[in-house]
Amino acid sequence: MPGLFKQGDIMVEGIFPVFNKELTSTSTFRSEPPGVKCVGFDLRAFRWTQVMIFAIQEINNDPGILPNITLGYRILNSCASPTNTLRAALTLAGGVRSTNQTTCAPAISALIAESGSTQSLAVAGTLGPFKVPIVSYFSTCACLSDRTKYPTFFRTIPSDYFQAKALAALVKRFGWQWIGALQSDNDYGRNGIQAFTEEMKNLGVCVAFVGTILRTYKMEKIQTVVNLIKRSNVKVILAFVPEGDFYPLMKEVVKQNITGIQWIASEAWITASRPSTPHIYKAFGGSLGFVVQKMAIPNLQPFLANVNPYTDPSAAFVGDFWEMMAGCRPGPSPRVSVTETCSGNQTLVDQQHVFFNVTQLRVSYNVYKAVYAIAHALHRLVFCKAAGEKNLQPCRSVPGVTSAEVTREVQGVNFRNRFGDRVFFDENGDPPASYDLINWQLRDGKVQHVTLGHFASAADGEYELSVQEEAVVWRTGKTVPESVCSNVCPVGTRKAQIKGKPICCFDCIPCAEGTISNTTGAADCSQCPREFWSNERKDACIPKTIEFLSYHEPMGIAISVLSLLGASLSLAVMTIFIHYRGTPVVKASNSELSCCLLSSLFLCFLCPLTFIGRPTVWTCMLRHTAFGVTFALCISCVLAKTIVVVTAFKATVPGNKMSGKFGPKQQRLILVFCTLIQTIICLLWLKLNPPSPDMDFKYSEIVLKCNTGSDAAFVAVFCYIGVLSIICLALAFLARKLPDNFNEAKYITFSMLIFCAVWITFIPAYVSSPGKFAVAVEIFAILSSAAGLLFSIFSPKCYIIVMRPDKNTKRCVMGKVQ
């Protein structure tokens, strides 16, 4: 395998993806399979090889570390392929010969490999059992921290475990809730996205889709991922993909003019030079991503400028490098080339290519630290002292150094390099986590990787993210892009999960009556206390409306007017009866009972006034008891009048002495007795369980009412009045056809029919009426029944007395005038 080689006392090996794509070929099994062919010369990876060589030369020239011991190297190409990486690792582990093929080089002491996590997994799994220390400069998969599987693996770049936390902190910082993700079809991409999605679950962020790409995919598969992006409504997409795998997709995204997406990058491509062009910037400008810290390595630029094919014509990769940089071939090439042959006068000393910009080295600095970490481990192993101490003498022979001993010393490495950075590995072989936040910005027609923030571990074990938000260039402009599946629910609504969709996709449902949400994005609505109700916006609880039948509302005013009108009419009729008490009509009507009846009707008309107004202890006790007693007195008067009518007409029958047995004394006795029974019921009611003010909590109102206290007493009062009414109706009905012009039984019958009809319809109406309307129904029944009695019994008499005095004679009353 072609590679870069230099003999030394101790060999440090390296594997780099100098070419980024391996050409596959189909074996016919009829001839020997062709050798590995790789294309796509990668300037970035070639600089990594040169940094390794530069670091080894620095160490060989430094008397403070490994004095009198020369480090050698051999560097092979992996073609960014796991199989070719494994082939290279086995080649290095098997030992190599020097260029003159006469002496064997020392066995491998340590290996610096590889950039891709999948490649590093192959190497670590193969060489781990042989105790060969492997130090990676760009493999970030968290799976490589498993010490049970990879006990000899170390790296100078933080694990994706930390990068996932950094990316999650970035998503949280800008409030993104709905993002897409792209992964490479290898261990780096799959494990990285897995760690990232776990962090997203902890934050409640949803991943809309996960697309998979790889540099070897055909265009149909890449187009499928592009269509996935176009169909989705996400505005933020994370690409956890190496630059080589991502570049074909980037070109297709630009080609189809897919803009308006904020890209989040993994460290594998955010600072890569190949996509950092104004053309790619059209779709990927403003990208954000984390990278390891940058560093400027002194004297590296002249070293890179002196790389040429004329110093060592046999050096691998240099001819490809020269052809790309100088635009000509230094000599005959086995590959087909369209460039001309170099004249030999070309130089790269004044070249302004980004390859020679050593002020912002990141991965290259990781390679530099990896070489020095191995050198410090070898120094301590050979001299039994730390580098930099005086009076150094070897404590063991160099040929006796084993890879297992180097692994043990690499684990214990802890030193501060010339730039002030402390280099060490934790128990999992990982370095301390520290990242710079990079933002793609276009300045002077060039894409710049501008550092606008930092992510590092804090003293309490947590992590801190600092961002210069005002300096960030977003793909969508100056404002932070929003990326949500569903907009945040406003106040007064709650989230309702959409079936079959992630938790971030929801509908906003208005809060139910009596519940509120006074914060945006509420998952549930809160129930208002009993005394409160939700306002129209459902964002605050307001006191419920206090409802009772008041004197100030139209209904209260109307009832009061009708009540006073009825009472006034009762007094007016009583005045007429008193004034005309000597006339036949009044005498025939039993003036004493009539006045008693009118007095009770007067009180009945005033009873509704106790039902109006805010319920109190006294008004509640007075309402039903006053109603019960006054109506009992009223019906008792009607009952007495009915008995008087019946006995009066029975007295006309010869030999019947009924009228003598039912005189004024007996009439008063009936009134007192019938009323006393109701009075006793009401007194027991007030004594045992009296009515009291109560509150009925309805949906949006509090109905103030009178609790009857004892339902049995309440029913008893009504039932007693009902019994008296039925007796009156029955007696009046039997006497309706008695002779005489003035048969009062007809009017009593009609009045009692009205009375019974009103109270029979009252029951269902009262039960079905809400709040204060139930009170209004009861008042209506009282007024209707009282008015029925008043008009049915007394209107005919008043008509004769006032309007037809000519009929107010004894002859007319007795029916003897034809």
C-alpha cells in the first residue's frame, strides 16, 4: 500500500482518508482481483498527514522530550472506507520494511487513526486485543467510549455524547420544537442521531424525520431524502453527517433551490473547506454548528509551503497534492490526467490557498495533540520521568517497549502543551469537552466560519452555552427562525394531541366552561374555585354572578306591582262591602266571612313581597310559613262560605234545622280550627328544621335561595292546603244547581277550579325552572290563585253593587222577580 514513511527508533503509525472515495469493482473469479483504487483527493486530510509529520519533526528536534530517540512514522491511506482502513491497520500491525528493504523497522508502538467513527470501530476492534493504543483525531461516536469493547482507544476530540448535549442546548436556547435530522449510514451518523434524539426527548422536542445518506449512495436515494425535506414543514434540520457523505446532498439542495431552512451542523462538516463556497452558501448560509477549539501552530505554514514532489519524488500523495495546487503533473502518472507536465519552476511559497491558512486549525490541532500525547507516554515509559525534567537517563531499553505498556502510559498522560492547553484522557479515553459555536457568514464574497459562542462543562458538572445572538446571521434573515409543528396554544386554550402524530403536533382546544389557562402552551385547563367562573377568554376566573329575584330588575318590579295591585283591589272590595253592608247582596254573602276572606286575600297578595330580595334568615322563615297560614285562612273562609250556602238552601226544606246548627259561632270555629292546624305545622317546621338561606352553585352563577330545611314540612303545608281546596270544591260542586238567582256555590266552584288548576300546574313548572325563575313560578301561582278567588267570588257581587244597584234588592237576590 502506498504511504509516507520515515525510519525511527520508535514507530508511530497513522491512517488518514487522503482520498475520500474507494472505487468498487466486481471480481470475475477468473483473474487476480485488482488492487484498491481511490479517488477524490482530500486536501484537508492531506494536511492532517503533514501536521503529523511536522509534530514528529518538532519532537525529534526538542531535547526536552525523548532525547537521543528518534520517532519514525508510516502513514497509509484509508480511502474513507472501513475495509480499506482495516487493511491498512493490519498492514501496519504486521510490521514494515524500510525503503531499502534490508532491515525491519520496529514494531508499531501507537496508531493515530481515524477520522470516521466506523473506520475507528474497525481498527479498535481489531487491534484492541493486541493492546495497541489507538488515538483518534476526528472519530466522535459515543460508542467508542465503551472500555469493555475498546480498551485501547483514545481520542483528542470530544465524544458525540458531549456534542449531542451541545446541540440540544442550542435547540433549547432558540426554542425550536420541531426539527428534522439527517444521519450518515454508518456508526458516526446513527449513534450521533441516537444520542441527539435522546436529548431531544428530555427537552420535549420532536424530531420530524430522520433521513439517511452516504457518499456511495446513488442519486435516486439522495433524491428521496431531498423530497423528504421538501415535503416536511420543518424549518430547522440537523445534519449529523461527515462532509464527504453530505456534499452530494448539499449540491442537490442548492440545485433545487431549497432555501429558508436553518441548518445545524455536526463538527464533521461545519468547517470543511470544500462546501464553504458562495454557491453552497445560497442554501446553507447561516448554518450553525459546534467544533473543537481552533489553534494557530507556529512554523507550520512554511513547512506546508515547502511540500513538493521534487524533494522526495517517491513520496506518496504529494504528486496528487501538487497537481491540485500547481495545476500540473510533476511527472508521469499512472492515472489518466488532463493536466500538463510541470516545468519544475512552480512554487507554493506565495500561495494564498486555504490549505496554507494555519490560523484556525481544529482537526489538525487534534492530530498535533495526538502525536504529542503518544510522545509524552513514550517519554515516561523510557525515562520513567515526565518530559521537561533534567538529568534524563533511560530506565529501560527502547527495543523492549511493548504496545501494552504504551497504552498504560497514554491513559495516564497529563501535561500542558506549548499553547497552554492541558492534554489528558478520562477513564473512557475521552478528552475534556469544549466546543466553539460556528456560524457560516458571507464576507467579501467568501464564506467565513465565524466563532460566535462557546460550550463547555461547568464546575457543578452541568454545561454552559454562551452565544452572541446579535451577531448571528440566520438563513431567514436577522430574526431567529421558528420551527414548530403547531403554534403555541394561546391563553384560554389547551393542547389536544393529534392521533398518530408526535407530541409536538397538537390542536388548541378552548377551555371548557368553568376552567381556564392563563399561560400559553398549557397542557390542561385549571378548574375555577366554586365561587368563581371563567371569563369569555377563559384566561381568568371571575366571581360568579349572584342571582336572586331583586326589586330592581324588571321581573321583580312587575311582581311587586301585581302584588300591590292585588292587595289594593282586595282593600277596595272590602271597602265596598263595608260601605254597602246593609244591602241584600252583601247580607246574602255573609259580610263577616266575606271580610275575613278579603283580609286573607289581602295578606296572600302581600306574601310574594317576602320572596323578592336577597334571602335572609327571617325572610326565608317568613316566606313559606306566611304563605301557608294565609292561604289556609283563605281556603278556610271559602270552606265556611260553602258550608253556609249549602246549609242555607237546605234550611228551606220543611223540617230541616241545619241552619240553626251552623251559625256564626260554628263558622268562626271552622276558621280557627282549620287555620290552627296549619299554624301548628308551620311552628313545628320552624322549631325542628326551619328554612334558611342557601347557595346553589350553578355553572356561571350562584343562585341565592331559601332551603326549605324540612322537605316533609314543606310538602305537608301544601298538602293541607290541597285537602282544604278539594273539600271546598266538592261541596261547592254539589251545591252548584241549587235554586235562587244568587247561588254563590257556582262562583266558589269556579274559583276552586282555578285554584286547583294553578297549583297542579305549579308542581312541574316549579321543578323544571332554574334559579330565580323557580321563585317567580311560585309567586305567579300565589298571585294567580289569589286573583282567581278574588275575581271569581267577588266580581259578580261588586258588579251588582256598583253597576246595577237596581238588582241589589231582596226580591232579586231571592229570585222572585221575573
